[in-house]
Amino acid sequence: MFYNGDEKVVVMDHPLVAHKLSIMRDKNTSVKDFRELVSEIGMLITYEATRDLPLTTHRIETPICEMDAPVLEGKKIAVVPILRAGLGLVDGVLRMVPSARVAHIGMYRDEKTLEPHVYFCKTPKDIAERDIMIVDPMLATVGSADDAISEMKRRGCKHIKLVVLVAAPEGIACIRKSHPDVTIYCGAVDDKLNSNGYIVPGLGDAGDRIFGTK
């Protein structure tokens, strides 16, 4: 399902995703269950986000006959979790694309200048040649996602997708404005941001709920 008819914003229209998100939204859901659900929904969204992977054929022999079987053409993919909450999605992505490489990016924003600073970024040497999937549970006030996309572009990456569990309309609008070439894949689009910048109804602080730090 496209959000507001925008083909660059793909919302998962699937009962399993809706059901799992509902469990995650419940404040009484345990850390263990929340963490597992993040990974499971990440896997389901990755299924949709990789729909455009190119195929070729490989000659094989089944127990019945020979055939030209469809196989992935071998496109290189890198999954880039935004530290720290994005780590929760990595296992789910890798279950679907086990050959993908994993980069990591961590950022903070200067309290005075509000300028973003990358404090950690470790990528494969051929990152510019890969299709990029930036992953983070939430797309709220945009800062980290916007900065991560910009950093990947500075490193020469041209084909970038953003994968999130829940997005706010404000976050989507900002990414579409600053990075119109990036496709956003999300499990749900929520109502709004509140005065504290939290998604409503949202999931709460996804990082704390994944790692049990609150």
C-alpha cells in the first residue's frame, strides 16, 4: 500500500504486521517479546523492500527433469542499522538476505549548533557499489535517518532505502523533501508527533524497550 499515493512510501498492508505491531504497542509487552517482534517485522518488511531484486536463471536438475530456475542475479546489499535501536532489525533482515553485509552508523547532534556528528561509521570497503537498506524502528523527528542517508550519500551510495517499523507523517514529509530519491518502507504510519517529539500512538522508546534499559 502506498502512503497518500506516493510510490516512494510503501506501507505494509498485511495482517501479520498489524497484529505484531499491536503487541509491540502494549506497554506491558516484555523486553524478550518486544525484541523478537522487532526482528520478525523487520523480516516481513524486508520481504517487500527486496521485491525489485533482479533475477537471472541457473540450469539445475530437479528429481524430475532439468530446468532454467530463477535465482538472484547477485546484487550486492548492505544493511545499515542506526545505533543503537536499529540493531534490533538486523537479524530479521539477514534472515531474508543472509549474504548482505552489515555496516554500522552512530550519530549525535551538537546541543548548541544542532549540527549532526558521526561518532562511528564502519562500512564494507565497497559500500558505494551496494544497495543500501538503512534500518531504524522509528521515523519520528527525522534527524538520525536524514543524517544517516546523507552520510551514506557522502560515501558514494546511490541506491538507498529506509526501513522502519513505525513512521510519523511529519517524518515521512521531511525525508521526502530532503531525499526524494529514497524509498521509505514502514509497518505503519501513525497519527502524529506529540510536543515531545514522540510518535502517537507509537511504541515508546524503541531502544529502551529492545535492550531493557528503562
